[in-house]
Amino acid sequence: LKPAAHALFKKLKDEELELLVQVVESRGAWESGCVLAPRGDPRGVKQGLPPQVLLCRLFRWPDLHQSHELKHLCYCAGGQGACGDLTVLCCNPHHFSRLAVPETPPPPYLNASCEHENQGVEPAVTPSRRKRLRHGMRGSCWGSSLGPAPPTPPAPLCSPLPDTSLSWSTVKDGCWCKLAYWEYRTRVGRLFAVHEASVNVFCELPWGSGFCLAQLPAAYRSCAVRRARGKIGRGLLLSREPGGVWAYNRSEHPIFVSSPTLSPPAACGLTVLKVLPGYSAKVFDYGWAGDGGGRQLPGEGPCDPHCIRISFAKGWGPCYSRQFITSCPCWLEVLLNQPR
């Protein structure tokens, strides 16, 4: 990869190189701009790797092979010519996620160890290696490591709403979903209305905005809840995109997702999708739900057929010791407006 990467760095402008250094050092801690590279002729690139695949493989996923394994994140303006110039494309490695696929068969609970949970976590970098990275992008020497995250500023306050369920007023208000945060069987805080096309859900996200779980008080939190909350970190990005809702795991631990449209039509049980760090998944399909493909989620308590349930760091379902999501220490309920 080294000759191909050096050749790519020489084609980037100085400001693009500087932005790439900042993005790699921060490990995508905030939403950065696009790093635009000329599309060029893929036959002239060593190993035939497009720029975005080359940099994602270099700085995030060494086992990445093809561009179809990647998905542009919703805030990337340089994907597929979205920036207005078809001669360039974005190769910012943190403007992409990998696509999550169901495990076949799912691993038993006893085998879901920390080794699986930490899969996909990017390595830290020492000051000397960070210096080599900066020089490598300038063509002086080689570097391919990632830097530490910047210090965390005070998180923004959330704007709660008094409702406990979706209503006609929600539709008139232009809100496409509401978020409810739970600790075991107890809901903490009020519903958080989402009006923008995407929202961050997090505990610690430098320069982030969205639904900040760290701001939600609770009268009592068990050790298990505190440990689970400590793993939320940068959390996840929820985005409403054409055809459905996507979840991108920004944290350093897996998230586990279920929704009425994730289970195959013939399935008799619950499908819980494990989404590793840096991966994303289409967690709700509007078309399938509109055709009647979505169904009621099995489990404890009432469940809206247009809802998504996401557990942080802890899985549940037939393959885990926790049979219901209400046995998970920290989880999120996404209440969607019915598609129209």
C-alpha cells in the first residue's frame, strides 16, 4: 500500500493533507470536511484500489477489500459527486462506515467475549508515530497510525419534551422520531424529539451536539449501569435516509439492534443485529414496513411496531443470557413516525 498511498498524497492539496492529518489524529471525533481526491484512472493505481478504499484500509480497516463494503455517512458532501464536481471524490476515512451483516449463525452467549467487543477499535498512537504520520503524508517518510482523541468540552444540554408517546402533534411538529433512554426497566429523562435528518446519541463526544445521555440524571444507578454507560462514549449516529433509518456505531464497543423490519418474513423469533465499532446498518426499512413486512417485536411490555431498540455494549435475545432488552443496563428506544 505504501507506493499507492504516497502517490495519492502527492495528488492532494496542502489543505487536504492538513485536514487528513487532523481527521486521522482525532480518530473522527467530530464531523470534519471532505478530503477531495481526483478520481483518476483506477488502472493507474497500484492494486486497483480507489482512493477511499486505500485510505480506509490504511487508517481504519486493514482487511477492507472493495468499495461496496463501505457506506458514505450522511454528512459527507463529496460522495458520488454530491459536492458538484464529478472529477473528485471524498476519501476522508472517517466519512465512511463498513456495512454490518447478520452473523450466521450468531455466536452463543458464552463466546461473546471482550475479544469480539473490541473488534474494529482503532489503535492509539504515540507522539513519535504521530510525527511520522504527518511526515508520511508530506512524502518524507511513512506513517500509518492514528492519534488520540482531543479533550472533551462540556456537553450540550438536551431539550426534553413532556410526551410519553407519539401523537398527531408530533407529526405536525415536523419530528420524524423521538428517543427514549432506558436503564433496565426504568426510563430515564423525557423523550427527545429529532427534527434534523440525523442525530448523535452519546455520552462523550468532543464538539458534538444531539442527545447527550450524560446529562440525564437518575436517583440511583447500579454498578452494572455505570459500567455500561462508561462504554457508550461517542455513541451512535442515527440518520433518516431514502428508504429507511441507518445507525452508525461511533463508540468503541458493539451496539445491538432490533426492529420489526430486521427479522426475515419467515422468522419466528427475534433478530438482534450486532453492529461493531465503525460499522453501520439499515435498522428500519420504510418500504418493508409500508408493505406490511414489519411485525410486532416479541418481548416484555408494549412495543410500537414502528420502533427500533438499541442496546449499548450488551446483547440480548435467544443467543444471550439476557432474553429481553429490559435486562440490558443501557438501551435506547427510537419511536418513529409512521411512514407516509
